[in-house]
Amino acid sequence: MLYSMTGYGRSEQTIGDKIFLIELRSLNGKQFDIRMQLPALLKPYEFDIRTMLNEGLERGSVECFITIKQNGVSKPISINADLLKAYYVSVMQIADELQADTQQLLAAILRMPEIMVNSTEILNEKEWEQFKIVLKAAIADLIVHRLDEGKSIEADMLIRVANIEAQSTAIVALEPNRRQKIKENFEKLLEEKVGKENYDSNRLEQELIYYIEKIDISEEQVRLKNHISYFKTILEEKDKSKGKKLSFLLQEFGREINTTGAKAYDSQIQKCVVLMKDELEKAKEQVLNVL
């Protein structure tokens, strides 16, 4: 069972006189990275929110958007006078330079960010505990999306690994013929260069055994088979976070495939190696999205 790092989660809940809306978006990333947009009354809890998101989502590039609306209840309002004056002076200077109309200037400045604030804009402990429930619901919703996409990724990766395994089986079947062709090529070369009666056939056999052992690819195929078996075992594990282990294992796939290609000296086996590399690259692209 795989989880993707890509997903979307949403949760909305009315708590007292406030409406909480949380939206989460997640994309693939090497580590846990988060960008948050919080209303002012949640700023004191920013670290706690980050911790909850990290523990719940583990890995990925996450965007968190939280909005809070008052549910029809009026609140005492205060004006940030210092900020208003700073805005007013700056805007007046520009208006004078442009000879612009300033009749509605004050009304416009009052609509600017952070000028008008609720004097009681503080989230109490009870509201914070209720908010955490809403946040957990958004995280759970995103995880459901991750699991759905993870199923598609897993199905595709199993196809890629099965194709690699099929080509590996084909290579094993081609191996005896490869050895025979190597022997025949050596004999043909010696006959052309020194003549059939001028070389020691026993010595040739000894040299062939040494040479064929040097280019033997059976060990690579055995290791590749073991890697494939372990890959499937990891997919069946219950742990959510498997992307790094699978990525490392696919690198091991690549080592065995590349070594097989370097030792092959056989056109049919080289074709199998090329097909295996193609499937491996597709699997590597998919594993980048795995949690």
C-alpha cells in the first residue's frame, strides 16, 4: 500500500461565533516543507499548527490556507492609528505629485490591511481545542486523497517491475546461447589468424573458462531477482513512508542492469537491457511522488 505525496484536503466547521475553513494542498518534495497563510488570531499557535501538519503528513511540499469568519456577531473595533498615519502621509505625497483627487482618501485608507482590527481578536483555549479537531479532519481528508493516488502509482510501478522481471527471465534464457557464441567466435578468430592446427584446444578451453567467468552475468540476475522480491515486500508493508526506501532500491536495480549490459557482448541481451532501463526510468519517475 502506497501513499502519494500529492493530495488535497478541506475541512469547514462553525465554532461558536466563528467559521473555520482549512484547505491543504500537497505536492512531492524531498523533505517536509510548508507554506502557511494564517489569520492574525492564529499566529500564536503557528508552531503548534506546523507540528500537527508535520506529524500528520510526514513529507512533501504543503500549502495550508486557513480563514476564519465571524458568524454574524459584532465585535468591538479598534483603529491602528500609527499605521493609518503612515499610509496617509505616503499616499498624500503621491497624490500631490499626481495632482489626484484626495476627497475619498481617508475612506480608502481605512479599507487597507490591518487598519481596522477586532480589539478582542483572541482565540481562547476552548476554541483552540475545537480548531485542532477541524485541522485533523483536513489532514485526514488529504491523506485519503494521497491513498487514492498512491493506489494508481503502485499499480503502475508493479507493471514496470513485472516488465523488468520478464526481461531478466529472457536474459537467463539467452545466457547458454551467449556462451556458445562466445566460444565459436574465439575459435573462428584463431582459425583465421593462426590456423586450426596451430593452437592448443585444451589451452583454448582454459582461456574460455576464465574469460566467460569474467563476463558472467548470473550473479547480477540473481541480485536483481532478490531486489525485485524485496521491492514487492516493501509495497506490502504497513508503513506509510516508503518512497526513500523504494528509490534507493531502484538505484540498486540500475546497478545490476547496467553491469549486465556492460558484460553482455550479445545483441539480444543488450535489447533486453535497453527495455529494462526504459521501464526503470518510468518507475523512478513514479517513485518521486511516493510518500
